[in-house]
Amino acid sequence: MTSTVSFLTTKPHLIVVGNGMVGHHFVEQIIAQGGHETFQITVFGEESYLAYDRVHLSEYFTGKGAADLAMTDGTLYDEHGVRYFTNSLVTEIDREAKQLILQNGEALAYDKLVLATGSYPFVPPIPGHKRDNTFVYRTLDDLDAIRACAKQVTRGTVVGGGLLGLEAANALKNLGLETSVVEFAPRLMPVQLDEQGGAVLKEMIEGLGVQVYTNTATTEIVDGEMAFHRMNFADGSYLETDLILFSAGIRPQDALAHQSGLSVGERGGICVNNHCQTSDENIYAIGECALWNNRIFGLVAPGYAMAKSAAGHLMGDAGVTFTGADMSTKLKLLGCDVGSVGDAHAQSQGCKVFVYQDELSQSYRKMVVSEDGKKLLGAVLVGDNSYYDTLLQYYLNGIDLPTQAQALILPAMDGAPVGLGVDALPATASICSCHNVSKQDISDAVCNGALSVGDVKGITKAATGCGGCAALLKKVVDNELLALGVEVSTDICEHFAYTRQDLYNLVKVGEIKTFAELLKTHGKGHGCEICKPAVGSILASVWNDYVLKKEHISLQDTNDRFLANMQKDGTYSIVPRIPGGEITPERLIVLGEVAKEYGLYTKVTGGQRIDLFGATLSQLPQIWEKLIAAGFETGQAYGKSLRTVKSCVGSTWCRYGVNDSMKMAIDLENRYKGLRSPHKIKFAVSGCTRECAEAQSKDIGVIATEGGWNLYVCGNGGMKPRHGDLFAKDLDDETLVKYIDRVLMFYTKTADRLQRTSVWMEGLEGGLEYLKDVVINDKLGLCAELEASMQHVVDTFQCEWKTTLKDPEALKTFRQFVNYEGSDSNVVFVEERDQMRPATEFEKQQLIAKVG
Amino acid sequence: MTMPWKLICKQENLIEGAGVAAMLNGEQVAVFYVPESDNKIFAIGNWDPIGKANVLSRGLVAHLQDQWVVASPLYKQHYELSSGQCLEEDIKVPHWQAKLEGGEVFIATHS
Ligand SMILES: Cc1cc2nc3c(=O)[nH]c(=O)nc-3n(C[C@H](O)[C@H](O)[C@H](O)COP(=O)(O)OP(=O)(O)OC[C@H]3O[C@@H](n4cnc5c(N)ncnc54)[C@H](O)[C@@H]3O)c2cc1C
Ligand code: SF4
């Protein structure tokens, strides 16, 4: 009898079959992308537990309980309306009717289906394999059964000497059994190790009291005399044992695919494309059940990558594809280090091999390099994995090997360092492959205030998958901290033993007007590229002097010094202010004409302005002469200061608008345009709650309401998005401006250098409530001062370009060369899509070749 | 032998505490005027070998652990003004002897 369960929902129904590690990761990924709003999501799992950490399954025998290993207690699912059913085996897919049949006979319609059914242990069909006291090693239930049996007996044997078999052997040993391993192949870990590596490992494991039988085929299992079982071997010998654990490999769980006629591989596995779609476009397969490019990936990291690409594809992002994964591994098996990287078996065309073996301390290391000796192709490590991280990084990032490449596997003599310092890793180097965390992600986290390995883990999830990268992660974090000088103090640099906030107060209270004066009274030495611009910015926030004054000019970063944004080839881009994004046709034409005259590349920015690229140093004043004549002002896109106030047209044009967002945006931009702050500041104003200007992702966001304006603060888009906090509701114009004055000045006064408002808010003790207290209730008695400071900035605004054009001293600095009128011959442009762009290195060589 | 010193520009063309670019024998040179230093004037190559652009003259001058350096405006590596040595990478940019004499700036053409 089939009854049809229907759910009251109009959203398309997405069903996930299998709630293992990958199925769970998929749910996390799709929730992170808002998929629970697009789809009604339902999850079915055969096991009685929700997803748990199978990778660390063995810890179930060393003190961890099921709750410790659980990856979710269901809260995440509940909070996002994901329905989940454990103990629910899906037995059939009816693709015609687009429905699933459960074991209990119920049917359920789907629109999209994700199969994450993992794999099952392969048990060789040896006669007697179904006897009592035989087990597999895959689930918590398996381990419960093994533990119960082990309590009664003394001898245990693992069939299979691969990675999992050895892990299982370790578990049996931990349970107090006399343990043996029987392997059919001539060596242990045949997939990962070469012959010699396998031999060294065998010796080490036997040294630990585990019997290893390689090259041994079991023909039958019968009743034993001394023990429960007797295993008869092909060579006539036998082994008696009480408990047998099969770990002879895994097979993809593709039963549903077979049943429903999806295409499957010759040796099993559900065929998928780069989006993890099966031969039925509405059905995806991910994790160990999926066969990509004729390969199964029996590790969790590739499964996570598949989950990500399937989730992306379902959400309309076809950009995150799965294109294979690295299968390098390192582990400790029975206390022995074993590592395998890339082409461990030296099968690549023309490759060369280095080997190091030490029979005394039992270690073996092999390195496979390319024919020219420049790149690492693979490696095998037995006995000491301290070489692994370095080798893996050389391999994954294709870093050129050092001239004495063999040093990478030789023991360190005389303490000579062999490791590749984490410094040498490119920013793109993948540190945690389970969660796809790069070195850059870690340094971003550190820069944003994560000052310990724990914090970085929390933010990036690095080292929370298989944990194999924990040591490397620590090195990277330490290195980043060192680079920031963090572990020593909060001093801004070696020249000032103060924080930025201290310096701000010193400047203000001491009425200090120049860097030299501040250095003399409160610092030491001569300053650097950290303190100079920071102080330059503070001086500008407090006194609002012209930044190119003789005493300030050497404090400015190149962008501030030349009032334009330096691009990769040393040319500059120019962004005139276009308040609120409103521009007259006449001015638009001027921009076009100037761009045409100077051959500039033009692009509309995200902040609703127009950016003109490719101006040389000496062209900047000429171009600005024209722009200013047409009524433009500097847009300060080069400064750590107010950038733009993005807006929608609001009630003037839009039929939904409830207030004049356009006028408000222009007024706000004109009010705050001169403010130099710890970092750039972006605003937006929307004319109604439809929020077309995306104000909630800005430092200051304003949204028109029936009752006035809602103010949001400390939002951010970009690298680390943060939703702005609703600071106050239904404000009138005057109160709105008053609050913004105070918030911005309080930020300018108290933030660290280069700290965006979002990060500042996150570090603010007391958070939003505290900020409200300071700004609305004047808890610190600062409000009058904050407003006066802001008023000073507003009153002393000057267009820096206007001032510069009138200042011959300043103009002098815009010469390309002091002694030559020519231009920089390295600045070369080529045309693309009807505009110019910088030539690549390759194109430059081509052009030079043609000319020369 | 003739004097290797070549007149580059007047002192007033320099910017206190910062750099300017000059052309010497078809090569771009970044000339820094650092009044607090013993040397007062430094000359290193203008080419940033990491950013691959002629920009070092436009970097910020810094004093780190008793060395005068310039921070590249592109990716912020530091180069010693006296030797051209990069502090972060094993790279060196060219450097020249330079001096200030009678309000004029000279660079030695043999480096
Ligand atoms: C002891 C051990 C140690 C390991 N160590 C490592 C390691 O160090 N590093 C590493 O990267 N990997 C390791 N692995 C492998 C890793 O655990 C797997 O790669 C990962 O769990 C695969 O996840 P999955 O979701 O694809 O499959 P699974 O985790 O197997 O989940 C599949 C789930 O789907 C359920 N299911 C199947 N069919 C159905 C159905 N028809 N209806 C409903 N539910 C169904 C299954 O019961 C299961 O719960 C280890 C595995 C084991 C067993
Ligand atoms: S935010 Fe409101 S007023 Fe502005 S454009 Fe969108 S719908 Fe119209």
C-alpha cells in the first residue's frame, strides 16, 4: 500500500537522501546560500543518528560519545525549516512521477533530489563471512557491536591492510585484543605506499605487537579449535581468532541509482558531471557515492567540495564546479606516521625519484620529481610525518623545488632548516582542504582581529574537518601575528608606543598639528609607512588641513599624495564626486570628452560614480583642470574617507518611494565628503523598505519609512559581509544627521587604523547597545564634542584638487621625472572591447619585439 | 678618468621625506631626500620587481630598525635606500651613490 504524503508548501521540494558527513555539509551549504528560502528541504537518513563525524569514528573507542561526534543536534535544521527523518531508508526513486518511496511504503514528491548515500564496506564473499562475530567498521552501530563482542574474547583479526584496516586494527588493539592483520596484496596500504614504504610500515607495526600477514588470501572461515573462528589461507596455513573485522575496501552505495536507471560506472558509483548532476538533471549525487570522471573520492574533503558545487548549482551559481580533488593523505596508524602525496608510485612520464631510508630508526621517505627536477610530483613518508606539510605545499602549489631538493626528505643535519617557511607559501595556498581555507583567508581573519588559532578556527573553520592541517594552521597564524607585530603589544609601530585611539587623543588634547611635533613629544625614531599615514589621517580628521601641505605630504600614502588611485602599472584612476549618483547630461558629456581626449578607460563603479583609468602622473593636474572647470569636485576615492552615498530615486520618481531618498543622499554626501577616517566609509539611502540602494550593507544605511528614516550602522559588503544593525527608527532629518555625526566621529576617534566600522562594532565592548548609549543617551558626555568636531570638518571642507591646482609647490610633485619630459616607457596599453587597458607582460614583450 | 658624478636636478625639485623619479642613462631612478638621515640623498631603481611597475619613487619612506627604507606603493615590500635590498624577499634593486652639493643633486654613474 502506498499512501502519498503531501506537504503544504508552494516552494519546490528538495530532498536529500543520506545524512552522513557530506549530506550534512550540503545542507549547511545550501542554508548558507539562503536555499531554505528557495526550497522546502527534507532530509532522510538510514542511520538512527543525525550526521556524525565518521572521520573520527575511532575516537568512539577512546572516550568520545555519540554526542561528541555529532555534527548537529538538529538545531540548525529546525531553525531553517529543514525537515529531517532518521531511521528512514529510501528504497526507490520513481523518476517518472518524481517521487521517492520509503521503506515503510510512503511516497513523497520531489522537484530536486540529492543523493548523499556514501558507501558501504565491501565484505569479500569468502565462505563463512556471515558467521557470528564478524563485523565491519563504518557506523556507530558497528562500533557498539564490536565493543560488545570484544568484551567477551581475546583475539581479533582485521581482513584488509589498507588505511581503514590499520585504523581498525589500532581500535582492536585499544580494546585489549591480540590483534592480527591479513592483507591479500603483497604490502600494507597498497594504494598509498610503494613496496619499500609498505615493508618499513610492516616492520614498525609488527614491532608494536600486531601480527601482519601480507600476500595472504583467506579461502574459508570455519569453526576454530582454540578460538571462535579459524581462517584457512590459500597456502595451507591458518589463523585462529575470535573476532573478524572486514575492512577490504568500500563500495559506493548506488542502489537507488541502479534501481531507478541512473547511469552508474562499471564498478559502481553514480556518474556525475562538474555540477554533480547525475544523468537525470534533477538528481545530484555527492560524496562517496558519486563517480566523477570515472573516479570515486573516499575522503571527506572532496565530498565537501562536491556538496558546495551541487548547492551552488541548485542556487543558480554554476561557477563553483567540482573538478577533481587531491587525494594526498597523512595519518598516524597504530602510532606510526604514514604520508602519501600525489603520484606516490612514480608513474608519471619521465619522473625521477629520491629515496631516503634509515633502518635503524625505521623511517622511509621517497620523493618523486619531474624530469627536469623542478617540480614535486609525489612523495611517500613512513615513520616521520614532519616532512609532510612542506612536501604537500610544494606539490599543491607547484612551487619550484630548491636546488638541493633532496634536503626536503633528508634529516636536518646541524639543525639546518629544511621546511618551506610558511612565508614562502603563496596567498592562494590551500591550508585546510576540508573547508577550502587558503592562506589568504587566514591572514584576513587575523587582520580582522582573530588573534589566536582558536579564533581563526571559529571564523574560517580551518582545521575543524579532518584536523590534518592543525600544525600548519598554527604556523600560518603565528606567522601572520608576527607580521602584524601582534603578540608583542597594541603599539601602532616601533615609533609610537600607543594605539591609534591614544594618538588621536594626544593630537586633539595637545593641539598637535604636525607629525614631527607628535614624534618629538610622544614618539621616537623617524616614522614608517604604518604610523605616517595613520597620523596623517588623524591630523586630517582633527584639523582638516590640506593634505599636501609641505609638512604633511611625506605622510601620505601614494594615493593620498597624488590624490588619485594607483593601479597595477603605476598609472592612476580618477573618480570625480557625483553626489548620490545624480549627474546632468552636460557633466556626463564632459567626463566622456575628457576620457576621450586622454584615452582613458571608463567604468561605472559600484558606488554609482564613473572611474577614469590610465592617467599618468603628469596628466592628473591637466585632467583635473578640465573637470573642475566643468564643476566637478574630487571624489576622494583615494582617501580613507567618505566614498559615496549610493541611492535610489525615491519618492520623486518611484511609485513605491515614501520619502525623497535622492535629496537625502546628496545632502549626506555633501555633509560628510571631507571626513578622513580610520578606513573608507560608504553610505546608502533607500526610498522605502524595498531597499534598492542596499543600505543595510553599508557603514551608514538610511531607509525611508512612513515615519521618517531608519538608521542602520556598521554594515559591510565586500570580503566579509555584515548586515548593518538597526540603530534607531523613524528619525526626522535633523536627528538623523545628529546621530550620524556622532556615530562617525566616535568611530573616527576610537577605531584602530584601517578598521572598517563593521569590525570596529564587532570589537566594541557592549556592542550596539553601548553605541546607542553613547550616541543617543550621551552616556560618556561626549556628544557635544563629537558634533563640534564634525561641524569643524564640514566647515573647513576644501576640494583638494582645487587647492592643488592653485599651489605651484604641490603641482611640482606631479612630474613623471624631475629631469626629463618623457613618459614611463613601461606603461603600455592595448585595446579590448573598444577601450584601452594595460598590456600584460606577454603583450609588452610582443610589442617590444615588433618595435625592436 | 673623468668624474662619475652626474647632475640630476636642483635640490628644490626634491620632496622632503619622499621620493621623485629621475632618468639616468635611459634608466629610471628613484631619488629620495631624507633630511634626517646622514646621507640626506639616496638613489635606487624606480622599478618595483614584485609589482612590475616603475613606482618605488612614489612609496612611503620609513625608518625601520635603524635602516632607511621605502615601502612599495603596490604591495608594500620594503627596500633599503642604501643598498636596494628588499627586506621581505631575496631580491635587490639597483642602487647608486648620491649626494647633495651646493643645492644640486648628483648621482654617481658607476654604481
Ligand atoms: C573509520 C573511518 C576513518 C576515516 N578516516 C578518514 C580520514 O582520516 N580522512 C578522510 O578524509 N576520510 C576518512 N574517512 C572517510 C570519510 O568518513 C568519508 O569520506 C565520508 O564520511 C563520506 O561521507 P558521505 O556523506 O559521502 O558518506 P557517509 O558518511 O557514509 O554517509 C552516507 C549516509 O547515507 C545513508 N544512506 C545510504 N543509503 C541510504 C538510503 N537509501 N536512504 C537513506 N539513507 C541512506 C547511510 O546510512 C549513511 O549514514 C574515514 C572513514 C571511516 C569509516
Ligand atoms: S527603495 Fe523603494 S523607493 Fe527606492 S527605488 Fe526601491 S522601491 Fe523605489
